[in-house]
Amino acid sequence: MTKWRRATVMAVVLWCLAGGEALFALTLDEAKTKGLVGEKANGYLGLVTPGSAEAQALAKDVNEKRRQAYEEIARRNGTNVNAVETLAGEKAVQNTKAGNFVEGPGGWVKK
């Protein structure tokens, strides 16, 4: 077996052991740094740059988890989900790192 073929086989084996796609998954920090997603005032992520299926899937997953958390917080505190979303959105925008995107009244802007 050639060195190249051995390296390829090892890469495939490692990829399978790691769960396949996990080796290539886009993280939230990476997506924000690359300008693919940004924080919205409503407490959810938005796509800054449409077209990336990976960023779209990430945003959908994160937003579903956020929605579940917001619903749980609202239930525990006896308030409506919209209030929790608004407060979470304010905090997320405030805590966004410089150079990452937030959605303002006129659209996406770098913070």
C-alpha cells in the first residue's frame, strides 16, 4: 500500500470514528467570525450571507435550541416568550464581539 493510499484510508477511518460530518462542522464562533451569521434583536441568529447551507443548518439548529430555552424560561417565570426573546436579543447584541455582525434597523452592520 502506498503512503498516499494509507494516509487516505486513515483519514476516512478517523472521519468515521469521529461521526463523519463532525470533523467538518461549522461552529457558531466560526460562522460569526466569517460573517455568515449574526445576532438579531429578537434573540435569534440570522443569515448575514445567504447561500451557505452549512451556516443555514447551524442557524436553524441554534435557533431551535434557543426557542426551547426561551419557552422554558418564560414558563418558569410566568411571562410570555416574546419578552424573553427580546431580553435575550438585547443581551446577545450587547455581547457580540467587535467585528461580528448584528442586525440593526437598516440591516446587518459590523459591531
